[in-house]
Amino acid sequence: LMFVSARTRECSRPLPVTAPPPPPPPNIQKQSNLLTDLQNILSTEQQAGVVTLSVDDRGVVIALDDKLCFQPGRADIEPAAVPMFAKVAQVLGQRGNRLLLEGHTDSVPIHNAQFRSNWELSTARSIAVMELMQAKASIPAQRFLIGGSADNAPVSTNSTEQGRAHNRRVEIVVIDAVSPGSVEAQHPTAVPR
């Protein structure tokens, strides 16, 4: 005769086995790997405050402060910024994502011999970044989308010099997923993924 108590039965029951969590969706994993690669190669620039990396619903966003990249009112990339752009281009050249280049300005109006407005200046800066990335990493032109937002997408106030400095930037958006209404869906490319 064997005596089994309720406590013995509890101990002899097999413990429930829980499945490991599922792997992250491929696009999250790709973003994470890209973000890690960019953080590794741009750590010095991030510490200096000239590059900010983030992720939004479009993909990975590389925001480049214009104080290193451009002279005021100009769209020529400063020689000191070329190595930074070359590093970014090398990483992005290894991927097939579309790249949205968005120029942004502060709200101070511009009108000089080269640019009639902040719209022209912000777009010209995006084009200059594209041309440099093509030269440094042979990224095909069909991967690029060019945008100029002038002063219409500020990240800070335009009432102080520090705020205006934050607003003057070029963003490289590494477009990740194709979803209805996304820039990628509106501007498809033949570049294989």
C-alpha cells in the first residue's frame, strides 16, 4: 500500500514548460542591427553632439547638425564633415533600403545669389548629401528620395539661437517597411531588397 499526500502529488507533477519568446519581427531586428552599426561607427560624433540617431515609424533616422556640415546659407558640405558622411555611406551602402534625405532650416529668411528661399537651401543640402554618399559608397541614385522642409518641421524653438541651431539639420531616414501610405509605398523602386 502506498500513501500519497496532496503535497507529494504537487511535487511529482511536471512543471509547465513555457516556450521561449518569439524572435523580434525581421524589420525590428534589421533596424536594431542597423542602429547598432551606426552607433558603433558614429560614437565620437554622437558624443560631440553633431549626430543624433533615433527610430520612428519611417525607420532609422540619422540627424546631422548643420554646424559641422554646412556654412550658413550654403549647401556645400564642409571638408570636416566628409569623413562622417563617408562612414554613414559605407554602412548604408551595404543595405538595400530607400534613403530619404531631408534638409531643414531655421525660420530666418534667406535670399542670396544662390538661394531665393529656405526651401531651395534645404533641398540643395539634401542633394549635396546624396551626391557625396553616391561618391563615397556608390549608392545608386534610385535608392534616394530628396526632400526639403525649410523651417516647417522644427525640433526646437526658433526664438533663440540655440533653438535655431537645432532646427538647421539634414536627416537621413533609412526607410524600413512598406506600409500603406508610407513614403516607400508612394515611391517604389526596382532596387532588390
